[in-house]
Amino acid sequence: MIAEITAQIISQALPNASDFFATQGRLYHLSASGKTTWYGFAKAIFAREIFDPDLKSSQRKLQRLIAITSQEYGTAPSRLGYYLLDNQKLSHDFKLVMPDWERILELVLA
């Protein structure tokens, strides 16, 4: 995803890349679109049954997944309590639509 989006941005810059990046050259955040938590991300991974399908559920090391708060984890988070990475500036400036994180996860796990 990162390479594809970067290639799209560079293609917009050609043939006048120096002029383009003089006006558009900023720091951008790039991530897939959509929202989830670490629990939701882990749940999506395990829901795709990427593990040996012949294993009985009792043979799997992970029997269940439990969502917990940062406080329950036992360490103080060094971030805001609720934080989403935002692609709006990148999407607006380059007229790009970021793929959904679940679609990217499917490609990674395929």
C-alpha cells in the first residue's frame, strides 16, 4: 500500500517534480482507512483462520481473545486515551482514497 500510494503521488509530480514538491512538500501521515482498536485488529487476524485448519480448537495456544483497557494492561500508556491516525490531508492534497485496513489485512495474510 505504501509503495502504491507513493507511486501515485510521484506520478502527479512528474514532469515538474521540483515545483510540485516545493508547493506540496510536507509531512503527511499514511495509513489505511477505517477505524479499529488493537483488540479489533487482533480479532480480525484470528477471524481469518490463517492457522492450520486441521488443528482442533483445544490444540490452539490461543483459546480466546479478551479486550482490555490500558489500565488493565498494567503499564501507563504514553499516548492519548483515544487516538486515530488521520489521512485527510494526504487524501485532500493528492486526491487519493486510502484502502480500508481490513482489505489491506486480507492482502497481507493471503
